[in-house]
Amino acid sequence: MTRNIKVEPLRQTPIEKQEIELVERKGIGHPDSIADGLAEAVSQALCAEYMDRCGAVLHHNTDETQIVAGRSYPAFGGGEVISPIYILLVGRATKEFDGVHIPTDTTALQAARDYLKENILNLNVERDIILDCKLGEGSSDLRDVFHRTIPGANDTSFGVGFAPLSETEQIVYQAERELMNLRKKIPAIGEDTKIMGLRDKDKITLVVACAMVGRHLDDLDHYISVTESLRDHVENMACGCTDREINVLINTADDLKNESLFMTVTGTSAEMGDDGSVGRGNRCNGLITPYRPMSMEATSGKNPVNHVGKIYNLLTNKIASEVVETVDGVEEIYIRMLSEIGKPIDQPLVADAGIVPAEGADMSALHREIEEIIDRSLANITDITRLVAEGKLATF
């Protein structure tokens, strides 16, 4: 069957040539990102359990994880959590298949504990959190479309992808990664970070919020020294990615005189006042980009077999990246893909590619090459399921 693929030129100013650009990334310890990470870790664990016991990934969605903040008293050299963080793992999962019973809840709880231990280094999983699991069963009609050779779309929904990332987008993403890579060298760095990037013409300002861990800090002077070191590391990284002017600001809400600081016990603000939910943070490319088209779908935790809110967002970004890497004459590309509930996921209602062509580009050649990439990617759409189940595609 011929797929409904559209390729059209866009008449717009490329993002790098616009005067203003805003980009945000919530780090892995931000409460919203913790919710995303837990939802995806649980989904991947269920995929592995289903494959082991039943030979196929069964219907599930774990994308409703909620985090309710606790209470804490941070302090230099220590501090303590006095009211634990409450985490609710909630969603739908197949619990029995052809007489085989699957321990979905215990699998989910273990996956969540493992994820927190691996990623939130100063969080005591046995003491600082209450972990609860409420996984129900899915709708029978949706489970039916799940088990076809090419699964039927679970919903009428769309995915959006674009490429290439701008300098500002790359810098914002890498700034958070830079901080996480420094944790072994500077253990006072917490995982709860947020990077906000503003490019005003040729000046990029990075406003960095980074939770500091009190037990690894001696006093206020030590705190100031560490934050200044973080600023230097981020600035050096950013300067290596661009010729534009870079300005880095760290923890600007701090009141040093009164020692009101972004200091924590665990490295995440979920210990004191900040709740979290799946889908409220980064899109599946790891960024929040208000100057680009975005889908509001939560990608993390949705099943990777027929949930188009997940599959199409991952696929469109993958296609966009392949186009800019392999096709000459594309300055920017934006891809939007719309499903139709119950219909095969490799047959979207439309797959629309909007391109900003480079000067002098051959539009007919671009049309042909891009359509071929989209068609081939849709023909191999189940590769997304495998890559996600194996943890090889990031979702936030």
C-alpha cells in the first residue's frame, strides 16, 4: 500500500538566523525527569519480563508516575530527610497471558528502586522514599490491536521531530551532561539541575540551577567555590561549541548573606516542596524548545509496540536526523506524523516533511530522497520497539 507522504518547502527563517532563541533542559534529578525516568525504567523492565515469560512484549503503559515531595533539613556537612518522598507507579499492564502469570507489580517496584539507586546517588532508597505501585489492567480492545503483525495504533495522535539541533540547543543539552559527568570529581553536585538558554543575536546566556548536596560541603565558602567551579566548567564546554559570546549564571536565586542556598540532602528538590509528573519536562530529544514545533505527548513509560504518542515522536526525530546527515541541501527539516486509531502504525494518516532548503538546492531531488527515507523508516517501524525495549533510545 502506498503511504501518504508529503514533502514541501517551508518559507521561514532558520532558527540560527532568528534573533532570539530559548531552550531548556530539566536534568535527570528534576522531579519531572525522575518521573519520566522511573516510568521508562518500569516499561523496559516489563518488556524484558514479558519477553522472558511469554516471548513477546505485552500491552502496558506506565506513563502516569507521580512524585509527591517530602520534607528535609539540608545542612553543611549533613542534613536529613524528615518526611519521605512519595512515589506512585501507576498505569496499566498485562498480568496474565495464556495461563502465564506475570509479576508486574514486583517487577515495577524493583526496576524503580534500581533506577533511583543508579541515578540519584545521594538518595537513600530504603529510608528517603515511599514507593507504591498501582498497575491496573488495560482495555481489551486496545490489547487486541496490540498483537497484530504490524500493530494497530492505540490512538489518533501525532509525533513531531526536527533536525539539526541549533548551537544553543546542543549547548543546553551538553551543559547538563557536563554537570553529571563531574559528579565523581565534585560529589557536591546533585542531579536536580535545570539549564535555561537564551540566545540574543550572538550572545548565549545560560541560567543554571544545580542542587548542591550538603554532606559534601564544609561551609559557605566551600559552596561558593564549588558553584564557581561549575560555572567555569560549563562556560569552557560551551565556548568549545560556538564562537558566540557565552555568559553562565549559577544558582541565581541564592541569598549568600542569609545562607539561603540551593542546597539539598539528596540532590533533588523532590525532598522538599517540588512534585513531579511524567511528560511535564523534556521532549524525547531531551529538550524543551518553544521556538520549535513540539508534541505534548509524554514519551516515557508508554508501551513501545503500538503507542504512537511514543513511537511517532521517536521515529520523526530519528528520520529528521538521518535526513540532515545524509541528504545534501537541507538547512532544516520538520516532520509531523499522524496516526489513525486501529490502523497499522506503518501506515500513518499522513507523514509530512517540511524542509527549509539550502540556497540553490534541487527541490525535486530533495523530495525524492526524503520520501524514500520516510518510506523506508515506516517499513521498519518495529525497529523502534526493539531499540526502546533494549534501552537504546532516550525518551527524555
